[in-house]
Amino acid sequence: MSTHPVLAPLTLAQQTIKNRMVVAPMSRASATLQGIPTAAMHDYYERFAAGGFGIIITEGLYTDTVASQAYPHQPGLVTPQQVAGWRELAGKIKAHGSLFIAQLMHAGALSQHLQHTLAPSVVTPLGRKLRSYGGGDGPFPVPAAMTHADIATAVKGYAAAAVNAVAAGFHGIEVHAANGYLPDQFLTAYTNLRQDEYGGSVANRFRIIAEIITAIRQAVPPQFIIGLRLSEGKVNNFSYRWPDGAVTATALLEEVKKTAPDYVHISGEGSTWEKLGAYAHGETLTGMAKRIVQVPVIANGGMEELAVAERALKEGHADLISLGKAALANPDWPTRVAAGKPFTAFERAMAEPFPPVE
């Protein structure tokens, strides 16, 4: 039997997690057109719980019916019918002893199917839409710049979705502020040209995220987990890195610390944790997040390599690791680690007919 550090338990916001292995959020485009989880989705999520993962994070769930939805078959956490669908599934996940986290997502300018999108500024997104998401292809529409009323509506949508997550039986939520979606559009200088209190400095560009987390915190029970996902790379710009590297990272993480999330999840979008490496001063982004924010940190990207996962955990770069493709190929990945069994290699067909996975 293995004694790998990913098998060790952990306490998160007064919740005991049986191991350090997390299923990363992966877009599936398999809900009904009304955004309700399907039987296939129930099977998809439950197999990870049966396979022993300590935490399972959902794909991004839209938070309002105004402008947050990313693609036609995206699940939501807005209507009573959606809440009921997730409640049934949450019961199944809990029966296996796994924590179930709802990722709350607002697509902003990167909606794959809305014709009238909202963003921090009037900036056409890089790249093109993906036909596999069901919203057509071609360039993204030019978004409208969000008014203060639009921002307030978006923030209220996150809070309402978090309340619905409580009602649906989730253990917590993750604010998706990574990968180029709305909160990340505010964080990113080339998509945020605002001259008001939501633009300019890192603190100003982080403001909407702080407002989202504060609104959620005020709306949910004290023990409910609130996580935050961040990244440098984006789904439509894999190679993007923050200006000034560690200087920007430090300023951002100091703002994160003020909001006091229960955990921080650093996405390896377009790369791996190991390839992203360390900043010039020798510290990794996940390690900086641990040191500055002082909450558990989830590392993502290439963590199916057990030696890499061991290094990330043992050297103090992270507290948990999240898996995408490796989890698709091995829904029982934790069980295999514990038993010392070999893994099945990921093949693209394992994700068909769904969109690309992280």
C-alpha cells in the first residue's frame, strides 16, 4: 500500500477531507437546455466520488440569466429546477464521503452563444468561439462595458447562486476568477481599460472579486466553504503571464488575503505546474499563495505525475492537487494510488463529445 502524501487527510474550513486529491472543474456541455443536471452528469460526478476523490469541483455553473451563461448546455444554479437536480446529486456524492464544491462562473465577454455580452470594457476578446460548445464558431461579439448597475447585478447573481448551492446540499462554492472569464477580465490590464474604481491598480481591478466574496460570505452559513480560483493563462490566451511577474502576484495575493477565502486554487491553464516553474526570486505562485494568503492552496496542471505531486506537497508549494484529464482517464485515481496500481493514459476520445478539458 502506498504512503504518498496525496493520501493524507486535511481539514478545510472545519471540514475533514479524506485525502489531498481534487477533481478539477471541467466544462462538459451536457446539461439540458434549461441548465438542469442530467442522468449522465450524475453518473459522471458520482464515479469520481466512488473512486475516492476527497473533493469534487463541478464544471462552471452560470450565476444569472442576464449575461453569465457561457454555452447552451451549461448547467446553472439559478432556478428551482436546477437546484433540485443538484440536490439529488449532492446526496450521492456525500454518501461516498467526498466534499462537493460548486464552481460559480460568469463568462463575461467569452460567452460562446450570447450575442450581447458584458465585460469590464469594450474590448473584443482574442481568439474565436469553439463549435464544440454548441454556440457556433467565429469571432466573439464585441462586449458592452458594464455599468455600475451591471456590476451590482453580477455580484448579486453570485450571492444568489451561493445561497442556492447551500440549498442544493453543496459543501461550498468556488468563485471562478481564472482562465479569462469575467472576474479575470477585470483583473487583466488589456481587457480592463476602465478609469473608475474598478480599473487601474491591482486593488481596483480585484474589487469586483472582493465584492463577490463579501456578498457570498454575508449570504451563506459560517461553515460553508468559499474558494477562489486564479490563473495567469486564459482559455483564449494560454501564454499570458502577469506583468512584472512576482510583483503583480504579490499585490494580487495581498488583496486575496483581505477577502479571506477558505482556499485558493491556482489553475495551470495551458501549461503545467512544473512548466510554469518559479518566479525569478525562486518561489512558485502556489507557494506564494500559501505564504501570503495563509489558507490551503490547490495546485493544478500535470499533477498526475506522482513525483511532481509529491514535490508540490512535501516542499510546501501546495496542500492539495487537482486533476482533470487524469481523472477522466482514471475516475478511481485515488484508489489506484493507494493500491499502487498503474494508471490508464488519457485519450482525447475519453472527453468526447465534450469541449476541451483542463
